[in-house]
Amino acid sequence: MKTRLFSYPTPFTPPTTEEDELSVLRLIRSRRVGPSTFHRLMAEHGTAQAALDALPEVARAAGAQDYQICPEGVALAELKAGQRAGARLICAGSPDYPADLAEIADAPAVLWALGDLALLARPRVALVGARNASSLGLRMARRLAEGLGAAGVTVVSGLARGIDAEAHRAALTSGTIGVQAGGIDVIYPLENADLARQIAERGLRLSEQPPGMAPKAQHFPQRNRIISGLSRAVVVVEAAARSGSLLTAKDALDQGREVMAVPGHPMDGRAWGCNMLIRDGAVLVRGAEDVLETLGLAPAPRAQAVTATDPPAPAAPRQNAMPHDIAQQVLNALGPSPTPEDQIIRDLGLDAAALAGPLLDLEMEGKVQRHAGGLLSRIA
């Protein structure tokens, strides 16, 4: 598939100077100019400056009165804010712009990038899923991210809590890209601030929003289409029947990407979305090997392969949590499928004594069932 760069007319001049970048920013930040309009104007006029010169007349022809393009000072302030954050501006059509992302119809006009741009030259796979992920879901995300990373694949996700955060953490040493809904210097949720810092140092963060922009509801679907557009495949680990992860999967289908899903227990609402995707033709994923095989990528060397017997990374201790908080954490971590109690202890960063009281309360309330072999499950 050809990239959008080659759909522009000849001569087309890629933005290379700060003056060019300023013109691109002014164009995309002008009123009523979104990514699709940006690309149409660039296709018609060849450069951002030529498109800016023509924009007032284009707006008048469309019925917009007293139209004003984005002032130069506003765009210049954005450039300086990005530089203060240590980020770099990547404009559509420039050599550093990801070729896969340039293929989609509404490719971002600009990306603010913080971290290692070399990760954009490697194969990429998105791992997305539930924010209130189960213990099993988190372990699966960790296994997938580690296995893909060992095979040289960059893991892409959205820096949300739950599956996203677990996938990023597991891929920090091998390479991960976090796509943000807000500005490159605005971390959401705040609990992932340390993770975001580590990604900037060891991976890459991307955003199409201006620095300082707090994420709004409409920014998350926009972020999702970048996650899928960057990736050769989107793997959904856990997702409810109506969730942002399913919207990302839909974007992937529209963009011609592979859609894959991890099956789950039919009585666990967090698995309904994944099971629906598989029913509708998504590739069923049991491990990183399934993803690699579908994409025609070489598996990790046997010595580096991640197996189900590898011990999970210890969670950060949360010993100061109140008993009712611990009980809720246990419920969130459990699903209908029995899970080892010691696994829950490790995932929640607790000791056995801290878990004993809240767990007994949950059993007495009929919310948790204990099985032979030290297994626990949540009662639907």
C-alpha cells in the first residue's frame, strides 16, 4: 500500500526547517482543519505555507465568514513548549514519520515524540485491553509483551491503567511506544507518571495534541486510531462488550490491520469483547507465538523465549491499603476461572497476613469461592 506522502502532487516539499514546521502547525491548528482536511489541502497546494495562503479563500467558499488562520505566535508557542518538554516535532511527509501510520486516511498531521525514534523502524504490535483487568489478564499481557519483545517486536499501547500499563512495563527493556490522548507533557492517569517517565527514557511516547493539552473524551478515539495505525496487528487481551479496546480493534479492521484476541471465560464480562471478536473472525491468541506466526515474523530464540513457568515480576507493595480497599482489589483481580492465591498475593503486592482478613470477609459474603489446591475464583 502506498503512503499518503505519494498521494501528494509533484512537486511536494517535505517540511525540513523550523519555518516549515511552523507552517504545518499553523495549518493543522487552524479552525475547522482536521487531519483529513489537512491532507486534502496539502495535496492541492503542495506545501503548508501555500495551503495557509489559500485557506481564507477556501473558508469563504465554504461559507465561513471572517475566517482567521492560526496566528504565528500560537504555533511558535507550541513549538517552544514542545522543546521545553524535551520532545521533537514530526510532521507528515518528513523522513521520521512512520510509514505505516502515513497509510491511514486520517493520519495525524503532526506527532510530538519523546524518546527513541529508532523504535519506529521496527515491527510493531499493539496490546490493548481492560483498565480493570483481572490477575489472569495482567499475566497474559505480561507474557505477550515479553514474548513479542524477545522476538524484536515493539509493543504499542495507550498508557492507560490495567492491560496497557502492564504491557508497557513488560516491554520496557525490549522497546515500547506509549500513545497519549493529551499533550506529550500531560500524563493521564497520574498513577502512571513514573511509567511514563521510564518510557520516555527507554522507549518512546507520542502525541498529536499540543503540549499542555489535558485529555478530553474526544481525544481517546483519536489516540486509538494512532495505536492501530502504527501497528501491524492489534491484540485485545481483555475487553467488555462495549469498550475502547473494541473501538481500537474496529479502527484496525478499517485500516487493514490484523485483529487478534485472547479468549476468556464466558461468565467474565471482561472477556465478552474478546470472545465476540474471535466469533467474528479475529485470530485466537494463546501466546506470543500465535501473533508472530500470523504476521510471518521469526520467533524469539529458544533461550530467550518466555514460558508460562517464568515467575511473574513482583508488584509494587501496597501494604498501607485499608481492608475494604484490599477486598476490592481482590475482587478486581479475580474472575470466574480459579486463580492461585499466591498469584493474587504477588500481583497485589501484599503479604498473606494482609490478605487473610479481607479474603475471609469476601468468602463469608459469598463473593469469592475457595477451591482445592489454593485456588480462588470470583462468584458471578
